[in-house]
Amino acid sequence: MPEVDPLWFKDAVFYELSVRAFLDGNGDGIGDLAGLTSKLDYLVELGVDCLWLLPMYPSPLRDDGYDIADFRGILSAYGTLEEFQVFLDAAHARGLRVVTDLVVNHTSDQHPWFQAGRRTPDSPFRSYYVWSETNQRYSGARIIFTDTEKSNWSWDPEASAFYWHRFFSHQPDLNYDNPAVRAAMHDIMRFWLDRGVDGFRCDAVPYLYEREGTSCENLPETHAYLRELRRLIDREYPGRILLAEANQWPEDARAYFGEGDEFHLAFHFPLMPRLYLAVRSEDRLPITDIFTHTPVIPEACQWSLFLRNHDELTLEMVTDEERALMYYSFASDPEMKLNLGIRRRLAPLMDNDRRRIELLNSLLLTLPGTPVIYYGDEIGMGDNVHLGDRNGVRTPMQWNGDRNAGFSTADPARLYLPPITDPVYGYQAVNVEAQRQAPASLLHAIRRLIAARKTSRAFGRGRVEFLRPANQRVLAYLRRYGAEVMLIVNNLAASAQPVELDLRPFAGARLVEMLGGTRFPSVREAPYFLSLGPYGFYWFKVEPARAATEPFGIEGTVI
Amino acid sequence: MQVEALDALRDSAGTVDVVIGIPTYNNARTIGSVMDALRDGFTKFLPDTRTVVVNADAGSADGTPEQLMAADWDMVGVRARHASAARERSALPYHGIPGRAAAQRLILEAALALGARACCFFPADSGSLTPDWAVRLLRPVLEEGADYVSARYDRRRYEGTLTTGLIYPLVRALYGLRIHQPLTPALALSGRFVARLCAEQVWETDPTRHGIDLGVIALASLERFTPCEVWLGRLVVEAEGRPSDLATIFSEAIGSTFGVLDHTADGWIHVRGSEPVPVMGEGATAEAGAADVNVNGMIRAFTLGRKDLLPLWEQALAPETLVEVLALEPVPGEAIPFPHELWARVVYDFALAARFQTLYRPHLLRSLVPLYLGRTAAYVLETSRGPARDADGWIEACCRAFEQQKPRLAERWR
């Protein structure tokens, strides 16, 4: 067995997908593991390295699987444990890693633990959850799903008590003060790690403990338990990873890395809306500012970056003014708003402007962090805000122009959700098969960007250094790793922009544009002038003069 | 210079023994010392020789022709401007003279028009030219019946590795003449050889763009003109403005070498083995040591080339050659096992690829550079600790491999 690079996650490109939405292998209208397995070659072709599977556990599916009713099984509509193993082995055989979602904070109210606990006060499972005779405890905790929930407590008539839930009322929070719960979660992780999964994306990690007089978020007890989970990984499953979903400001999210002894990765939530804001306002400040406020993280840790995911584009981490601008710019129809966010996909958010979509992907793949691509965004899939909740961004993957977008052979009426059919984003216009055949398609453009990213570890592991050209509409930065230096220049504006970059430290070096291999003029002491088309970007490899034409000591007398 | 002008010169100059050809381009820094050395040499060693100096200039902007003509030497001078491509004037070729072939042709035609018994060429950018160079080059022609006198230079070990490792073995195997410095800026030709060269129709073709050096050797071999080599001492040139990156130098020099193969295939294809050429004078022993050679850089370039250029090599190399090349595994600090026979096959395969245009020519030529560097690294690592004769032995073994493998080239050339 080749030795596993423990930092593989820094170089990887992640791909988030839902088994339910990817491909229906048995014609029942619901995506499944057999279907997903049959599409692994497509993912290899795309160039991604690690798949992040949304919850695939048995569940009543009232929150798209985040309401888990059995941590050790597979939702029957998706397949069986054996089929999961086949899928996992097939992915590994292709060099793909697989990270599964693990909801550590809560379960479904249909979970046997909750059912047993609510019925029998003496049941050992009663204390697996947080019960109270009053709904006034922990009043400092905010309500997250403001559109649907009025309180973090719900009354259970069978238990004659209130139970605590930070999310939907059908998702009771687990009680981590109970050692049995902590041990149970260890065993659940071992169950999947023993099967070969490469790690977990841990859902809703800031909320594990409750303490009076606090916001019940980011508590020291939570971090202590997360360190326990990390120790388990390091001790028993080295090379596997933990990815934190902690929708927090960077300084709070930073805590989830600990001293390199908690999560390997954590999403950088505040960056994501600022990428959109920067493009909308044609100003680099939102991006450079958030990096200014992003603390240094341990060497062995990494931010995880994303443009869109299965949830709404969350605007919790922006100011009221910025949120207003985001709503004004990207959610003209009130139906597009959900909670404190916008339930739309990348392409519609960008008005299907190919240049802006590529620009945002350029940022995603070159800013410091591990990029996560949401399924379908690589072909510019659209959304359907009328499907309720966040279902509009969870529609079937559009494989071709056949019935049901090639997703399923089932009667269209049986599909778990209807595919997108509108004239702009409908599957007849936007699908994998068509884009595969068109060399200039978005799919191929994303493939090329991913391939270019893979040519240098500077993108995954290098430090970032923002340049400060006078033109605020241009975002330029260096990525450095060892002797490798990359220069990324992005035009955030809809119009062509000139920019002069101070590249004096690289005088004599040559810039090689990475996507086309074009050699640009050498850097001199004078400002380096570039012009960029609307939303244009350059990825340059900075080749030191010495490296570009390394002298061999024979040139002057070689003939 | 126009033909009419040459005719006029012939009428006024009477019989001319020697035409001294000096191609120039912005050589003001060195032309003075070159002219002084030539003047001293002719005055001392060839005082009775009737000489005309023909300067073919590519359009110097530094007053080179004026300086040349102002030399303190009682001689007849002809100043002419030869044609050259603008691209060569803005980015000098490896030899430093834009339109070098046109300059050579102009000088040869002047020699022909003047009925000269000999024509010799000297580099205008050499700081090491000494007064005896002229007599060394010309005496074999004027007194001993030689038609073609090629210079040999004293070189430090690992100078001229492109010549010793590729051009010399290739030219020797092709034409059967052991001319050690095929691309020399100093040479002498007999009047009858000049007449034959002027009748050649290859002047305007691209392979001769950088000069007719190989054309001269081919003609000398195939039409039995009498060759000879003379030792001249060190050759030091003023290289300012010339390309400094190896890939450019390499592709220009090897590009024209491969190009000449096409024009002379009818002749070389029947040549087997090689003959030594009479050598006049003594050369100095090559100094030991490889301190100035970046062997590790060469190995890195070879390794990188093997990784990045495989798609090109697949098209250029025969499958069995490619397999052996890919099996070459440099070990840090140790020699690369790059056998002479494999190197010969590599070069021949690339020559064939150039002939059959299997790849865009500039890409083809540049993709050979890492292989050349790997081979040169092997040469340095194997010979640097031994005496100079080890290096000479390596070169001789390489030449024999080129000769042994030549039937393979000839067979596939058809």
C-alpha cells in the first residue's frame, strides 16, 4: 500500500453530491448508489478527487436526510450497505476518496433512541436527548430556522416534556453531557471508517452542548468532545479527515481547528457571500477584507471554500447593509429568499453569464482553501425556487436531453423532484452529454481549471499574498509554496480593465499563463501592465529567470 | 556588392591571390584588433600575396564597416552590404551574423569574379585571432594543393559539446570526413572549390540560412575536393547579443544540420565509414575539470523532458529507441547510462522525424535538447575524473557508434 499523504485534503478538489439527485439506477424515480457508481467515471473525468455524500442514512427525509433515523444503515431507496461497499470500492479503485455527511448534533424524531426515550422515562435513551419541563432554559440561544421555528424547545405530549432542538422540531438535539451518547457517536464513526470511508463532513458542530447564560454555540465542552473525535481518527484511522460545518465568523470558526487537534477542514462561510458581493460591486474589498479578518490556522489544517451547496446561500455572516445589497442583486423574487439566505444555484445567481460563472470558479480554485464544487454547477444547472424549502437546488442531475434529463427512466410523475425544464436552464439546454461534445462548454472550462489547479501544490498548500494595484476592480494575489509562485489576476468588473502590478521582487522572471501555456513578457523593475477583458482572469506561473533558462555552463562555447 | 562592381574591381585589381572575407554585424568592439592581426600576419608571413579584403556587412549601426576600412593597412578593400532578414537583425542567430549565408555567397562570388587562388573567412568578433591564423589557413591551399581547410581550435574540456557530441559524429558518419569543427567561422577554400560552390543551387534554401559550412563538407566529400585541418589555437568570440539559451542555439544549429541532409542525401547515403583528414599543426591538451558545467541542471532538464515531452518523443523516436530512452534512470551523483549506440539512434530518429515532418519542426528540435543534455551529463560524469584522453576516447567511441548505426538511417531515409 502506498503511504497516504496525511495532507491530501489540501490538494484535493471536493465534489458535493446527493445520492438521491445523481442517477437513478433502478428506475424508481430516486437516485441511488448503483446509479452513482455508474457515474464515477464522469467524476474522474471532471478531475475531482473527493466526493462528499449528503446523508444517505435511513431517514423520514423531512430535512433531506439530515434527520437521521439510523446511523448504521442506508436509506432503502438508495440501496443497501453492500451496494454502498461496492460504490466505495469502485470510487477508491478510481482514485476517488469519499467523505460522508455525519450529523452529530441531532437525530430524527423517528430515531429509535428518541422513540424509546420519549415513551419511557426510565429508558437509558431518555437521557440521549435534552429534556426540560420548561421552555425557558437556554434563552440565549438564537433560533436558526427563523422561517419555520418559533422556539428551540418543542413539547412532546408523549414524554410530557419539552425537548431541545436547534434546527427543525423534528430533529431533537443529542445530549452530549451523556457519556453514552459520546461513546455511541464514536462507534458510529468506527462503523463507517471500518468500511473505508475517508472521513466525515460533520454537520452543525457548534451546537453540541448547552449551557445556561450562553449562546449555546462554540462552547468549550463542544471543542473538548470534538478533540475526542479527532483523537479517535488519528489513533485508529490516520489519513482520514474531519470537515466541520460551522457557520461562524472566521475567528469563531478558527476554534474548530484547535491547535491542529480538532478538524482538518472547516468551511469558510463568510467568504462565500463576499465573492458574490465583490463581483456585484466590482470591488475587491469584500474579499481582501474578509481575508484580513481571517486568522492564521494551524499548518496541518485548511479552509474549505465553496460557491454554492445544498442549502440556501447563507447571509448570516454579512452586515445588514451587505445583506440588503445581496437580496437586491440576487433575490429579486421574494420566493428566492429563505431564512437568512437565497435559495438559488450558481448559474442563475450569475444570470447565466458564462464569464462571471468562470470568474467565480477561478476564485474558488485559486484562493487559499480546498474547493468544493456542488453537483451540477459544473454544467451551469439552474434551480426552481417554487419547489419549497431548499429543494429548488436539489433537483435531478441533468445528464442528457432525454426523458427526466437522463436521470431516471421512471414515469416523470414518480421522480423525487422534477428536473429543471425552463427554457434557459432546462435539461434540454443544459446537460452533461451536450457539454461533453462542445469543447468550449462550461463543463470543459471547469475541467481545464481543475486540471490547471492540479499542476501546482501552491493552490492547495501555498500562502496567499494580496497585491494592491490602484485599480480596485482587479483582485490580484500570489500563491507561494516553496519555490513555486503563482500569480492570479481577476477582473471583477463587467468592463475591460487595465492594471499595473508591482512585481519587482520577481524582476527577470517570466510569466507563463497556465490555461494556455502562453509565455508573457518578462517581469522588469517597471510596473507590469496587463489588460483584462470583462470578468477576465489570468493564472500565471511565475518562472524565475534562472529556472526558465537554467544555465548549463556550456552555452557560450557549445558549438 | 553588385556584379558590375566586381567586374570593375577585377579590371583595376589585376590578378588577386587571396580574398579575405569578413562578414560583420555590429562588431566595432573587436574589428580593430582583428584587422590589426590580419595586417600583421599578411605583412609578416605572406608579404607578396596580392590580397583583397571583402567586408560583407548586415547593416551595422556601430560603424563596423567604417572602422574596418579605416584599418592602417595598405590593401584593397571592398565594402558591401549583404541581405539579411529583419528577424535575424533583431534577434541574432547563434553565430552572430544575420544573413550569414548571403555574406558568404557575396564573398565567394567576389573571389570568383576576381579570379582569386584562395578565399578565406575570418570571424570579426574574435578577440583571440592572432597574426599566424592567415598563413596557417592559406598555406595548405596556396602551397600544398588543399581545396578546403577547416580550423581546429584549442578548447577546454567540455567546451563545444554540441560539436563533439552531435555535429561532429553526425557529419563524420554522413560524409566520411573527420572534420572536427564543422561549424567553423575560420576556413580557407581553393579557387576551384570556390567556383564549384558558386555553382551550387542551395544558397537560397532555409537549411543554409545559417551558412554553408555543412554544404562545403558535403561537397568536399562527395566530389573529392581535398580537405585539410589546421590548428589555430583558442577561439574566443564576443558573444554579446547572441542567444544565450541553449534551446535556441541548439535548434538553430541542429535545424540547419538536419536540413542539409535532405539536399545531400543522394551522396551521403552511399558513404560508409570515415577517413582521417590531414592535420597541420599541434593542438593543446584539453584542460581537465568540469567545474563550469552544471551537470545537475542537465540531469534535471533531462528528467523534466522525460516527463513533459513524452508525447513528442513518441512521435519522433522509433518504439524500441523510446523504450530504451525511458529506461534511462539518472542516479544522483552517478553517471547516466546513456550508451553511444542509443544516442546515435536517437539522433538519427530525430533526423528522420525532421525529414518526414512528423512534428512541427521547432517543437521537434527543441524536444531533442533534454536528450542532448542527458547525454552531455553522461559524458561529463564519465570522463571528468580521468585524463583528457578519456574524453577524446568517449568522442571517438561516439563517432564509431554513429558510423555503425548509419545503415539504419540510410535504410529508413528512403
